[in-house]
Amino acid sequence: MDEPLMAACPNLEAVARCGVGLDNVDVSAASARKVRVINAPGSNAATIAEHTLGLMLMLKRDLYTSIEQVKQENWNWRNQYAGDELNGKTLGILGMGNIGKRVARLAAAFGMEVVYWSRSEQDLPYRFLSMAEVLQQSDIISLHLPLDSGRGNLIGKEQLASMKPGALLVNTARGGLVDHAALLEALNKGTIAGFAADVLPDEPPVQSLGVVRHPRALVTPHSASLTATTYKKMCLYTINNVVALLTGGEPERESVFNRNSFV
């Protein structure tokens, strides 16, 4: 939803997204046209957090390979199994919003120590560290930040090199946060032990196919929010707020992403 498309819709009042991310909406252009941008903030926190922990478990315990080997009737895989557990490991969270907080609580329930970096320190029972310290001290790094188009990749060659030997990287936020060329190199060299994600910089993958096909990578098709419960909730929330706007009512304040443009 860009400026030319908005220009072609002279009666446009709202742009709505049944979800949270707005990477495919030119919010500035909408605000300039006094078009409200409606999304569903916070609606996917629970399901994304669950998916994140699921990927951590799959990766750390090498569950995908184990299941695949048993399906191939290789029960003796157990004799070379080398997976590990989450309990006692340090989880580093980059971005402590709704999803990051929920991931932290779930991780703590698994017996993990949680450290985090966010744009500001918060009143939380976890240690706040610099980003460099989180990368250096964590056994698993989990990304929960929005994509800042002006900043470039958050995790590149330098950040990957600073991670602990044997560390894992998990991304259920935005694919563009990670430099996938540097990531593929790090996986090939063994700089990091594994990668799991629900998001890629190109979807479906083309440039990132090397990462997707890597034996130490697990990638799901941007499906973390598509559970029956959450997707229905997101759609109804968005539709109800659009209907309220178009019928003279008031949509929920938090649902209007660019609400400050109408003050």
C-alpha cells in the first residue's frame, strides 16, 4: 500500500492490516493524506512467543533431525544424538516489547536465565545489558524488534562473530534484521551452531535459500501468527475497528497506528 495506490483511491479513509507489522504500508504517505492506518497491536504476542520457544526447543534439542531419522527407521540415531536442553542456559532477548516480555516469562519457566537489551531499561526481573554484552553472554539470542529501514541489519558479520561459540540465533520478528549472507557464512564456518526463524528478508526465499537449506537452520513460512485462535482474533479486532471508523464511531485508540497525526 504505497503512495501511487493511495492516490488512485480518492475516497480512502483507512488502510487496515490484520496483523501487527506494517512493512507493506507507507505510513507517512497515509498520514499526509489523513488516512488512518489500523492494525492489531499486541494481538499476536502469545502465539509468537509460543512459536519462538518451539523453535528454540527444536533447534537446541535437535528434534527435527531426530524425528526425521526415526521416520527413516533409523532408531540407532539415539547413539549419536548430541542435543541439549534449555534449562540452565542464558537467553538474550533483543527488544523487550509485548512479545519479548512473554518470551522472557516462558524462558524463565524453562529454567533459563534471561538477559536483555532494549532501547531503554525497564522495570523487569531480568538483567539489562548493552547489546554487545547480550551477544557475548547468551547461549541463545532471540530477536523481537521492529525493522528500522534507516538502520540496516541489526545482526551482521560483526555481531555474529561476537556471539558465544555454539550459540543459536532465533528470529521471529523481521527477516531484514539479519544479514543472511553473513549468516550463511557464519553457519558454514561454525561461528554459530544454528539458526531458526519464522521470517526471512525475502519471502518466499530466493536470495536466502542457502540459509533455508542449511542443515543447521530451521525456517517456518511466516506462520507463527496463523493459528486458528490468533488469526481469527486479529481479523475480528481489525474489522471491528474499521467498521467503527466508517460508521462514525471511535476505533480503539491503540488500533490506529498513526493516531498522533490526527491530534
